[in-house]
Amino acid sequence: MATPPGASAILDTAAPAAPGEAATPGAELCVVVPTFNESGNVAVLVERLAEVLAGIAWEIVFVDDDSPDGTAERVRALARRDRRVRCIRRVGRRGLSSASIEGILSTSAPFIAVMDGDLQHDEALLPQMLGRLRDGAAELAVASRYIESGDAGGLANRRRHRLSRAGAGLARLLIKTDISDPGSGFFMLSREVANRVAPHLSGVGTKILIDIMASSPHPLSVIELPYRFRPRHSGESKLDTFTVLEYLLLLAEKISGRYFSHKLLLFGLVGASGVVVNLAVLRLLLAFGARFTAAVVAATVTAMVSNFFLNNILTYRDSRLVGWRAVRGLVTFMALCGVGALVNVAVARDLYAATRLWLVAGIGGAVVAALLNYGLTSMFTWGRRF
């Protein structure tokens, strides 16, 4: 998978065959494992896979988001002893879904499984999932916590249980297939399905299965297999408030048919927060006796600074600016938003002259300015290309 601008990927593999050595067939099954701070789990997972996949030609691709705990180094050490182990180290960005996509597209195996690196997924289910896809019973095999003997007991607390159930309910409103656990992070698909959906994937957040199912041009045939979701072996959960927000943005992007990208939606939310900041600062300064013009300028600058840092932390966290790059980014962001403000005034003025409807003019100017700000700052502040 091509590396997006502003990011780099380092691919580590075991040594190639020696000259004259007979070529051997590739793996039938590739297990893709996105990781972040899972150094204590990788060796255990490889050992377990070697046991349950005996007799199957398999490989495992760890896609590591530059874990500070040395996960990539641990995987490379394993790869030097076992050519079935590979590592893709991604630098400058994070995301379980996008990591899964890179792993899926990095292999030539006819069947690909995706599972977490925290050992909560039951690897013993892999041979059964592979058998169901081999015999054509389905295009997608999903390990479910919510059917028959399945169990979600590995979720940390009642809040996690409620979020999981609520997320599954929302997803079923979007996807074209009836499935009990669309939020499962443990599934297997065929190479044909992966190739078909890859150009349409968003790579947003952590729910890659929903992304795959919602991106398929036609409903996928799915078979669900029950499993017990185990407690974490080591490390800590990656779930936070922003993970939930990303999930909602993924659903919104898919519902819109990708006319509104998740970044545009998040940029708009940040912009709305800027309006609140602007009004709050303006009110505070006026309460302390500041002149109106000075208060408006100070409130506007404060809102722009707030918008920049929120966008840098949230909207563009996969290409976040730090150090002097952040200072330069703030300057370009404010300058470009100034251009947007001028466009806002010009569009609103012309719309009002044509319609005499102040509300239409105000909304029209704001929408055009917001889209312009999004496009310009994406390209020139955060170096993104469309």
C-alpha cells in the first residue's frame, strides 16, 4: 500500500532465500495484527499461532504504529528466527483501521485474518474460519461475542459492554448484512473481497469490519462463529472518548456515501467549537470593560488559535505538527482563515444583494468559507493532498 504524503513506512522481513535455493509456495493464510504498545504479547501470539495453525501455510504481519515500548524491535527479533513473521512499522501516524488495511494489502495470501495483538481474540478459531471460507460457505467469517456460546466477558466493565452493544446497533442500521457483532475486530476474508473493497475503505478509527462491510458494492455473505472474548494479557485498552467520536464519524461518512469525509466533518465540529470560544471570550472581555473592537479582535484570534490546536490534535492527528512546525502551522492557519473570512464577507454580501434574505446570505457565506478553509489549511498547513 502506498504510503500517504507526510508519513513513512518501514517494512522488515526475514532474509530472502539463498541463491540456488528452491522457491517455496507462499502462505495460504495471512494473519494481520495492528499493534501499539504490545511488546509483551507478540511472542506469545506467534507461539500460539504456530500451535493452532500446524499443517497450514501461514504468515503473520504485525503493523506497528511506532510503539514507544519497542514492539517493532521485538517483532523484528522474532522475524530473524522465523520467516513467517513480518513487521510494517508506520512512522508519524496511528489508527487501527488504516493499519489493518496496510497489512491486508501487504500480503499475497488468498485468505486474510485480522485480529488484535492483546490476546483477547481466540486464535484457536482460525482453522475453522479458514475452512468455512475454503469451502465457499461465505465471503467473510466473523468471530462473534453475541451468538450461541459466545461471550463478551473480556470487556473491561459495564460501560464497555453498553458501548459495544450500542455501537453494534448503530452499525446494523448502516451495513447491508444482518450480523450480530459488526464491531468485532476478529474476522477473516478472501483476497477477492479485500481487493474489491480496498478502493472504497475510509480507514477511520478502529472498526475496520464495519468499514469493509459498508464499502462492499453488494451485501457480503457472512458466517458468524461464536467465541469467548478474553481479558487482556498485558498492556491497556486503547478505547477513549475520541475513539467513540471516530466511530460515529465513520458511520456518518459511510451514510453520506463519502461525500463528506470524516476529516471534513471533524473540521466542522472544531469550527463550531470555535464559535463558542469566540462568543465566550467576547462576553468575558466586555464584562471586564474592554472596548468592543478590541474585544472582537481578541476573541477572534483566541478562537482561531483554539481551532488550530484542536484540529492539530484531533482532525489531523495522523499528521500532527510539533515543535517549530506547529508554530509555522499556526501562522499559516491564521493567515488562510483570514482569507476565508474575506471570502465569507464577499459571498454573504452578494447573496444578500441577490435574495435580501440575511439568514441565507449568512449561512451561504459561512459554508463557502468553511469549505475553503478546510481545503486550504489541509493542503498548506498540514500538507495533505486530496
